[in-house]
Amino acid sequence: MSEEIKEQKSSKKTAEQDFFHDPSKPLAGIALISMKADSSRRRYLVEEIEKLGKNNVSADILTFQELSLATNNFDPDKLLGEGGFGRVYKGHIEKKNMDVAVKQLDRNGLQGNREFLVEVLMLGLLHHPNLVSLVGYCAEGDQRILVYEYMANGSLEDHLLNISPEKKPLDWETRMKIATGAARGLEYLHGEANPPVIYRDFKASNILLDVDFNSKLSDFGLAKIGPVGEKAHVSTRVMGTYGYCAPEYASTGQLTTKSDVYSFGVVFLEMITGRRVIDGSKPSQEQNLIEWATPLFKDKKKFHVMADPLLEGKYPEKGLYQALAIAAMCLQEEASCRPLMTDVLTALEFLSVGKDKTLAAGDGDGGDDTL
């Protein structure tokens, strides 16, 4: 290897190290976590959070006693949900006079110290109306607890895919409002965060809804700092939920912001159709939502077949066509053919203005027969 090439590589490496250690870019410190092994449980995480976050983390350090008090000793009656990560309880913090969601991570579960660190740093450093707010955290001894603002309407999954008989299905306008809010959250991560952040786990259960059905992204344990400088992608082991991962990421581990765009397309199609991306209860040819939808995208006469039956035909026909066009663009097999989130957001904002107010299927606009 020539001295010139060595010098170029050394210079590039130094520039990259300078970027990640730059005190004016506290978010960049998160990238350093991936360079460390998941540490022992005795590691003093609070110190690590302060160091990597360069003292810019806004979340409070809360004691286990405070959180026991807030949740009435983690009363099962206050349980909001549970999964591989642990359990989430509703709580109330007296000193702040606020309701909160308290996520107690399973110490033997799927979320280790690395994911805990990433979540605290991401949500402690990133602030946007469409990202859930991290109120505080607890890392006493073996405890790993995250405390978020309470979201009264739970997750999008609760209202779309796990809808109980007593719940009213989401109407078209509310679905578009939720999609637009979630797109704003992604667009902020990709375009305004410095360095950019790849969310990597976009799915209905991670989109939380407040009392007015404003949407916020939650669960940042799998988020990654995006490529910086001349890098086109970040190479990492494949993580996320089956069905939502972009094909190029699933096959190569190469991650870009366009991977999130694909995942957005999957969830947006779920919102339009009311179908899960993978559903073993459906007939074999309909079990994979993307495979079922792909031929339908090509025939405008069949677009109405893709609308969620629970909408009962109450949607603007032109709005349905435009929404399906957005989903189809996001789901392009080739990452380079997918739009940026900023373009997706522009299209969605136009849609949610509701320029076509006709809430009836069947009065088409006579346009092309394909997307």
C-alpha cells in the first residue's frame, strides 16, 4: 500500500473519530456504544450516559423507590402491556404531577445494557412533537427502567390490528393524521438530527397515540446513527421485526434511511388495508401483505379491494389512490427508487388537507389504470 493511500485512510479515520467525539454533536456519541461490548450488569450506566451524552441528556434520573411509589409497587392492575423487553405500567409521579408510562425491562430479556443506553441517549437528546418524550430513567443496581410521557390511546396496533369489539375503527382522516405525524417523526430523524438517525423498528406497535390521536414514535433501542461523510450505508447485523425490514437490509445488513422508508410503506399499507404484513390466518396467497398487494397496485379498478372493509367505503376515492401511490413508492424493491421521507411527508400533508372531501367509493377520476 502506498504512503499516499495510507495517509488518506489515516486522515479519513481521524476525521471520523473527531466527528464522533465532537462536543457540539452529543448525538454522535451514541455511535461509540456499538464499538463496546454489552457490559456487565455492575457497570455504572448513569456515568456512561452522562459521558456519551456530553451532559446534554434532558431526562431525569429517578430512584427505584420513586417509581415503586408511582406505580403502587408495580401493581398488576396498572399493567399497560408486556413483551420481550419487559412490562409497561401506568404511573403517576407526584413531584411532577404527571401520568407516565413506566417500562421495566426484563433483566433476562431481549433488551440489554446497549439498547437501554441507546434509548436513554436518543430520547434524552432528540426532541420533537412526534417523538415520545423520555421523562426519566432508573439504573439502580440491576434495575433498567425507562419512564415516558403517558399516551392515553395506546398504540396504533391497538386501534388497527388488535381492535377489540368495543373499539370504534379508525376513520380515514384519523389514519392519514396518524401516518402524517409518524412521517414527521421519521423526517426529523433523517433530516434534522445531526448526525442522522435510522429508526430501524418502524411498526404499528411502536407508534403511540395521545388523547387526540396525534402520533409519536417510541422504542428507540434498535435505532442507529446513520452514515456520515462519504459512507453510503451503515453495516450492522439485521435486527427488527420480520415483514417490516427492507429487502436489501434483510439480505446484506446494509442500513440507510431508505430502509426506514420501506418500513413506513409497510405500516402505511397496513393502515390503508387493515391487514397485518404477515398474517397466517389468511388464505395462503394473502398471508404476506406485500405479495398480495403488488399485483393489485397495477390495476386501478381493484384499488377499492385494498381498502379496509371496516372503513365501510367512507374514504375519498382520489385520496385512496394517492395513499396507495405513496405506499407503492415506499415499497420499491430498489432502495434508490424509494423517495426520501421529506417527499413522503409533503405528499401526506397534501393528502391530510383533504382536498377531495367526497366520502364515497365509486366516483373515479378517470385517470390511469396503474400507479
